[in-house]
Amino acid sequence: MENPSRFNLIGSSPQFQQTLRQLEKMAQVDVPVLLLGETGTGKELAARAIHYLGPRAGRPFVPVNCGALAETLLESELFGHERGAFTDARQAAPGLAAEADGGTLFLDEVDALSLKAQAALLRFLQDGTYRRVGGSQERRADVRILVATNAALEQLVEARRFRRDLLYRINVLTLALPPLRQRLGDACELAQVFLRRFAHQYRIFNRQFHPEALDYIARHDWPGNVRELENQVHRAFLMSEDGYLRLGTALTVSPLAAGAALPYKTAKARAIAEFEQRYVSGLLKRTGGNISRAAQLAGQDRSAFGKLVRKLDLQGLGLGLPNLADKG
């Protein structure tokens, strides 16, 4: 495979190298690929690599985040609409399938598609034809479909929330992106790459990882995967006061600020408590107070995460969080 760093696919572990070899093979065959993996494992990066390593590289790569679109607009976004098809449809729109004609249409969070949109997608996958919302003319687009999800589609099929025939259509080939905790040695390699990127971005070249930070990076499970690692390195880079990047608990701040004069157990307990408060409140703000979603992002059971939220009493700390009682 040509230099995978071109696609930001970085890692020397046997697990990740095997994934890259599979990706290269899949790029050469013009069939749908289902990309599986936890949040932050790089599914869209892999989809872009499949496109740009394949025969459609000179044509458009069009990504669609199905989970970010309202259910009522998904079919219109994918296949377009005619003027007057619905309120605010003041003019016709071709849709993303037409935009991707000749290239690749990447559907992220495909599990978010409504059953109606799934039926339209299935019809499109069968013969490449579709109709705009509000239109009767049959249109055609030649696209390669790549889809991604972190959901268990078989379970959704059993719950009748995802069509089994659509699953068969999109699952011709499957590429599973391994979580960072299974990619031995890759976390430290990635961290060094991120450090160099931030050094060039901010024109600050005199910073390095504290030795204990590298140990933490190697040991941590990284439930948020590569995205979580990048965010922590970014934060540590910006907050460094002495040229060292510190990640983890007490390592996230300078030794003096961490209370170096306190007894070890007291300083450690304080640092852990402060980390828990920042981490959990950050997740809750990101998810609008949805405890279930925050627990999923943290890689924790909802019940255990809810106990942590109650222990921290975040609602009572005046952190500007939404009402948690009605969420998740």
C-alpha cells in the first residue's frame, strides 16, 4: 500500500497493518463495503482511502452523516427533490447521489436511516435508479456505496429497525477497524505524530512528552480511540507550562499546580476527582445532558456512568449543564 499516512491511517501494529492490507484489496473491487468500528477508530478515513486507492479516485467522494440529518430530510438529501415537493422546497435539488455520480457515496451512521429511507436506498443499490422526492421521473447514478456504523446491525435487524435485505446488499465486504486498545504500540506512535502536527500548527517546537505521559498513553484503554487520543494530546500541548506534555490524572497539570506539597495519596485523590469532574462534565455538555449517549462515548455501562454523575453532583456545581433528570 502506498504511504497510508497520506490518508491519516497511521500505525505499525500487526493488527492495524492487517487492516490496511484488507483495505487495499477492497479498494480494487467495485462493490459495497461495510465499515465497522467503535467511535473514533477512523471509519471515514478508511472510506476515503478505499475511494482514492480505487478506480474511481478521479471522481467525487461524497460523505453523508445520516445521524446528523433529520429523518424527514434524509431521502431528499440523498436523492434530491422537485420544486414544491415540500415546504421550503422553492427550487429543485439534485441530491447527493447525483453529486457522487461516477464516484463514491459514503453513508456514515447508516443505522440512523429510517425504514422508508432504507427502502429507497435498497432500490438504488439494486439497479442504480431513484426518483427525487415529489418527482416521477426515474433517474440513474453510477456510484460506489460505502457505509459505516458502530451499531450492531444484526441486532437492529432482529428488532425490525433495519432491513435484512439491505444489510445483505451493503455487506458484500466488511472492514472492521480495530479499537486503539488492540493496536499494540500504535497509541504512542500516533501521539508523536499529533505532537509534531501541533508543533507545526502553532509554530512551537520546544515541547515533548513527559516520560510518565508516554507510559500513560501506552497503558490507557482509550475508549474514545484515536479521536480521544488526539484531543488529549492537543489539550496537553496547549496547556504545557514547562515544555512537557502531561496526560492522565495528576499529569494533566504542572507539578506545582497539582499540589506537590500535599501527601501523595491526597494529591492523587484530588487529581483523580478533578479529572473525573472535567471528563464527565465535558461529555455531558457534548451530548446535551444525555447520560446514555455520554456513557456510550465513555465506553461505560449506563448504570455505572449514572452513579458517577450522581456522585459528582454535576448539576449542583453550576457548570451550565442542561437538566440531567430528563435525559437518557
